[in-house]
Amino acid sequence: MHIIQAVIGAVLYMTIFFSIGFILNMLLKKTWTLVFIYPIFVIMVIDNVKLSSYVTETSTALTSVYEGLVGLQLLDLIMLGFGLLGAILAGVTIRYLRKSGYSMF
């Protein structure tokens, strides 16, 4: 992956997760919803294990997640980190807007 693709991908991840987090926070009235959901999203992206396998074959599924996390490259981690940053910024923005008196947020 080229550095230009990584920079554009990181900005896109941050923008997408800021937008999704902002909308979720506005609709559900919970400030940090996406920050708690984001690791589940990352796990679903990294491994190809069915959700039911975490209940029936726990050790195999968790081993697959661990191998997927260890196998990530630095640029992948940066992009996923920017996604988490976007989710955190959405929570901070909503909290600031609520503190400033915007009742619809």
C-alpha cells in the first residue's frame, strides 16, 4: 500500500466513523456508543469467523482474532486508529454541543 493511499484511507476512516458516531449519538442520546462498538467492528473486519463461533468454538475464534491482530501492518493499524479517533471526536463534539445548550443533541 502506498503512503498516499494510507493517508486518504485514514482520513476517510476518521470521517466515516465521525459521521456514524455523530448520528448514533444524536439518535440514541448515548455519548460514547460508537467508541464501545468500534472494537467489535474491527474484529469483524480482521477475521473471517462467524459470530456463532465465538460461542461454540471460543478458543479457535479468539486464536483467529489474535493472529489477525498480530498480522496487521503498520499502515492498517494507523487507518484503524484514525477510525477510533473519529469515533472519539464524535463523542467529544456531541458532549460539547450538549454542554453549549443544543438540546437536540
